Amino acid sequence: MRKIIAALLGAGLLATGTVPVASAEPGPSWQDCGDGLQCGRIELGLARLPAQDPANRKGALLVNIGGPAQQISVLRGSKAAFADLTRWFDVVVSDPRGFEASSGVQCPDSMPMPENAQWVFPDQATYDSYAAENRRFGTGCAEAAGPLAGRLNTWQVARDMDAIRTALGEAKLNYYGNSYGTVFGQAYAEFFPDRIGRMYLDSVMDHTNRSWLGWLLPRAKTMEANLERFAEWCAAEPGCALHDRNALEVWDEVLARAERDPIPAPGAGPGATAGAALIVSRANPGYEGRWPELATSLLEAHAGDATRFTRTPSGGMDPALSRIMFCADFPYPTEYDEVKGLETALRSRTPRIGWATAWQMSYHCAGLPGTVNFRPHPIHPQGLPPILVASGEYDSTTPPQDARRVTAQLEGARYLPAKGAHALYLSGHPCVRDRVHRYLTSGELPPAGTVCGAASS
């Protein structure tokens, strides 16, 4: 992999002294650039996996793996997932501005990002305490960012993407956005529809819905459906710890008991307990590989020992700047009463677990200082080429309803549903990968009505 550092002045980066175009340290070197304006520069870090056969190379494919997060260091550990694409393309990634190689911002250790044991908050006092910690963290990051502070959002990323297209010498941008990378893709389609070659969006996060309840409900319904799938698996699988029980009834009883009085968790230390908020935070039924553990955890909690629900799940927390950009693009309500109102509305439709999605965004955004927002809004791009969009039926992070809604706003786009969860291409779904390769190399869209079955079929 070759790393390229490019200093770019992309479209939309001209500004006055309050500009979003500055490196964190040292400060920008301002230069007069006409009409009373001063211009600055940032460095965007690029890296690529070169095409295997230059003679058959079809150009560059800009990829964003998601996050929002750094990309170059992530690519180092996931090169194998992109090996097929290097048969035809230079696979190029770029750290979004402010992340690592792109004029990276170092949030101070003295104001660390708060990490809570749970993302469902049981009461206002717990929420307010967390929000105060998050505010201190966000303020420290803003001070470290200098002129970049308040300017880290998808509006900027889309313009940086076009600057990268120019730097790569590509007349049209070929783009593959995964998860949060689909937010960048939506913005690029809105601002530069005539500069798109081919675009594939996988596991779409809808940035076009202005209704928070409307945005949350598909996530809540998908999570609720995943809990029901878990119960169906338990009934059919002799190895499930709850095979001879009704798993949904056990779930209801455990949650009701934990709500009244937190369940002891002796393995977590003297006096340790697990309340309903913690149990819901740790029980994600969307990951089929974790179903056996979930069943055992519920069985033990039902018997009076909730220790398993106190264990920190595997996987790292979001990088420090992720929540800054996330909450600039999705400025979620942060008053406790507002979020509690969303929870109440969701409980009427998804009473077992889906209601908890009301709190996921609060975990990121509670208390963060104000910034320049790029709020969700419908898009109406004109002159787009055909775009391919795919999403997994069981994905509660980026539910399929998001993909359908965004596809409907991209004229000529084709939606490819699949039996699967998050990040279909990266997870190796063979049907999806085959369709993506055909599309990116030849422009061939799947026939209308095509559905990719389970990855094993």
C-alpha cells in the first residue's frame, strides 16, 4: 500500500479568517487569493491498493469504510476484503479532515471521551452527569482543533472528495461507501451529480429524514424483529440454553425484574448488580454469532446472576472525533425529556428492546458544544448515473428502510435487498459481491426485483 499526502484546495474551500480550511497544528498559512479573501490549506492523507494489472486497470475507486473514522489505518487491517476490487481498480482511501493523516486533531487526554457502561440511561441524573463529561470532552477537542473546530462535517467531506477526484486525475468519481460512507455518498450525489462515474452504497444511513421518530422507528423495528428471530432460533436449536423455554417470556421476566430491582452480578465484584438499562445495552440480538451467549446470559440472569451482562463487549469505542462529526451531521435532541419522549413513542411500537434505540444517539451527542451542522434533508439530484444500493434485512444499525428511502431519491438507482446484516460486501456476502463487481466494472445493475439470499445459500 502506498501512502500519498496531498495538500488540496478543493471546491468550496475558499473562505475568510473563520474558515474551515486549516490544519490543527501549526495554524494555517493564510495567503491573499483575490476579492478580499484569504485562503488556507489542509493536508488530506490518501492511501491506495494499486490495481494488480495496470494494463487492465479501469481507474481509481474511492472507498470509505465507515465510521466516521480514519481510513488508512483501517485499510491496513482489511486489505483482503478489497483484493477482488484491485483486479480492476486502484482502491483509494482518505482520512476525513481532522482524522489522523488529514491534518489530524488530537483531543487532549486531560479531557477524555466519556465511556459509560451502558448507552441506555436509567434516569436523568445519570444522563446529566454523562452529558457534562461529554461537554468537557467536546470543548477540549474544539480547542485542540483550532480553526477546524466546528467545521468537521459531511458538507466538507463531500467537497474534499471532489478535490481528491481532481488530484487523482479522474474525470468522474467512482465511489464505494460503506455504512457512514453512504452519508458522504449522499452528499456527493447532491452537490456533484454530474461528476459521478459509478457509485455503490452499502448499509445506508439515511441523511434525508428530518423526523427523528421517523428515523428511529426502522431501527427499533429491526431490533425488535431480531429479538424475535433469536427466540425462534432458540426454539429450533437444541444447543440453545433456553431451548426448553419461551425465550421471549424469559426476556420479559428478566427485564421486569431488573427494572424493579437490579439483579445481582457477583462475578463483577462485591455488591455489583445489573439493571434493565445495562441489560438492554449489552443485549444486541442482531449478531447471530452471539445468540448462544445471549441465551446463556438470560438463563443465568433469570436464575439470579446477571454477571455476564456486566462484561464489557468486544470491539473498540468510537474514535474521539467520530462523535463530533456524527453529531454535526445528525444533531440529535440532547435534552433528557426530549429523548425520553422518543423512547415512550417507540415503546408503543417496539416494547421489548426496540425502544432503546432512542438513546443510542444520545450516547454520542449528549452535552456536546454547538457546531456548524449539516442537518438531514431530502435530496433531489439531477443528472445522476445509475447507482447501486444494498442493505441487509437484519441490520438495525442501518436498517433496510433507510436504503429504500435514499434509493427513491436517487433517480435511476437500483436497490438490492439481501438476507444479511451490516456491511454486506465487507462481510463477504457472495451474491452481493458478485453484483457489485458486475456493476462497478461494466455498469450492469441487477435486474429489478433481484434479492440476494442468505450468504450461505
